[in-house]
Amino acid sequence: MPRIAAVTLGCKVNAYDTQAMLEQFQRAGYEYADFDSDADVYLINTCTVTGTGDHKSLKLIRRVHREHPDADIIAAGCLSQISPGSVALEGVKLIIGAANRSKVVELYREALTQTGPLDATVSLKGIPFEPLSTTCQEGRTRAAMKIQEGCDRFCSYCIIPYARGPVRSMRLGDVREEAGRLKLAGYKEAVITGIHLMSYGKDTGESLLDAVKLVSDEIGRVRLGSLEPKGITPEFVEGLKQIRGLCPQFHLSLQSGSDAVLKRMNRRYTAQEYLEACGRLREAFPLCAVTTDVITGFPGETEDEFAETCGFVRTARLSRLHVFPYSRRRGTRADSLPGQLSETVKRDRARRLIEIGNKLEENYVKSIEGSEAEVLFETRTGEHECEGYSGSYVRVRADALPGEIKTVRLERAEGTLMYGKLTERG
């Protein structure tokens, strides 16, 4: 039986795409292999969101060919889409971007009939959403579910609209079918993801709220991926309140707490509008967690503007920060902006903001002591003890079994870990 191994660089959406392609190979008779073991085919799902992503992707392709010279390599993903020539390295048999992933086995077989790599990348203009399905995700308790592809925001620092193409949405009927498959596979929670999730339905006229409700009706517990502050309208929040099983964790992209920097980034909201979105969510979902992404060292960012961001994340009482030093990307507007900062400055500001974020996360976990939460338990940590995540995505330990969803009284925080006890109705 031929063996296939895979690795994902970059985001959770990429990880979803990787697993969907792997399952196609499995249905075609291939056996999964660990990436560090011998295999006949190596699938590398590349990333190009930062220069580091490019470097890691190309380095990994070269390493696989060096260590497994007789194996075939499939270079997939965002770097392959925007720069297929760069990944056409020795050992690469198939290049596939952000389309035709549902035909990866067929395309690989076609590639075997020719010399040199088969470039299967295509223009993303005008193509429909490509339904991909996966029911064998790691852990078998929480499953990602991609319902949206592409982005038309064109933030000045971001290459993703070029790598992922325009907005495409999964039709509601397909959403229901995929959620049903995940339920049959035993998953207890679905994480609804997309490249720009708030754009869901822009091309089809369908509603993100309707999609979330369909998933909740099928699986029960549902969590949202990244959301846009401008989309957190009173009407949208009221719709969220009506969805049974919605996890009260909301990832609102921030990127900067300085209005001047946000304008240079071409982000379409102000710091005040972001605060108003947080307030709406907290009014509707008391004790909810609001998490975010922040970029440090954007071109022209002064020390005062960085200080604005540091003060803002404290004012907004964010519960977790994902911090990234700005990465210059050729082909974006930010690449030509004046005031490009040194890597030392960008990394130093990232370090300082991460320290603030760590404290904010501890503060949030401490703030929910004494409350109750529904916890999906996943990993055994003792003879009777198990660890899982609350709806607000706090790690919780209590006496339970993997796969159970239990009501837990959150009794004692230790850093970012909460210890709890099952309630009588748990």
C-alpha cells in the first residue's frame, strides 16, 4: 500500500485543507505516514502570509527531497498559488494552489505521466466555492469546518487576497450536509472558519447567522472563527443570542489600537468602534472571552502609537493576544510605505506586547472564578482527571472522561489553567 505524509504551514484553514486532501488519498488506497518517516508522497501545504512562511515552505521542500530523493512532493497552498515557479524545486511532482484541491489525487496521477512538475494552479477569478470535507481531524472531539474562502478587504499589509482569491461561500445545503457528517463521525463541537468569515454569503445572498444555526442544530456546540469588528452590529449580536450552543468566545481582529496605524493598514474601523463591538458582545454574553491579533512594527509606527496599542488592549480587557511582528510582503501597498522599521524594533515591541497579553489572559481566567461553564473534555491528565476547554476557551481540569461535555463550577485559577468541580447537574 503506498504511503502519504503531510505537513501544514500557516493557519488553521490551511490545516483543514491539508486534512481534506489527505482523506482523498486515503480513499484512493493510500496509508497515512508520519511526516518524519519514509513515504512515497509528501504533501506540503505552504504558507505565504509572512516572509518566514515563504522561507519555511521552500526550506521544507528542499529538506524532504534531500532526505527522500525517490519520493514525490506535492506543493500546495498559498505560496504555490502566488508563486508556482518558486516551489517548482527538485522532487516536486505537483503544484496546486487554492483551487482544485478536491481533485488532488486525479491531478497527482496526471503528474505521474509527465516529466517535471505539473503546475495545476489556476486563476481564482470567478471560480465557485470548492466544498472540501474532512471527518478524521485530530482529537475527534472538536472539528474545524470551513464554510468561506477568499477575501476582498485588501488590508495594506496582507497578501492573502492574492493567494486565496475573491470571496466564495459554501451554500447552506452543503453546510448542513457537512455538519451532519461531522456529527456522525462523533464530533461534539464545530469551529466555523473561513479566510474572512464575516464575508460569508456576500456572493450567494445567504446569511452567516443561518449557517451557524444550521451547524448548531446538527452538532450542538459551535464556535466562531475570526470576526470583523464592523460586523458586530446590534442585529448580528441579537442573532447570535438566539443560537443554542454558541460558545462565548469571539475572536475580533484588531491589528492596532492606534487610529493612525489602522488607517495606514486600510483597516475599516476605529479603535472606538472596536470598543463598541466588545461592549455589545459583553452585554449579550456576560463573561465572554474576546481574543485578537495584533501586528507590531507596522511601517511608520511610532513609539507613541505603539503605546496607544498597549493601552488599548488593556482598556478593551482582551482575554488573549496573538502577536506578530510586521512582515514585509512584496506586492502589498505596505511594502512601499515609508518608515519601514528594523526587525529588532518589531521583535522588541512584539515581546513587550506578548507580556501584556499573558497578564491579560491570566486576569481573564481569574475573573471567571466562581462561575459555571460547559466544558468539552478531551485529554486525560490523571486517573480520574481530564482536561478540556470551556465555551470561552479556557483550559479546565476536573473529574470527567474524554469526549464528555459537563457543567463545571470553576473553582481555582492557576495562571491560565482553571480547576473545577462537576456540578450536580454536570
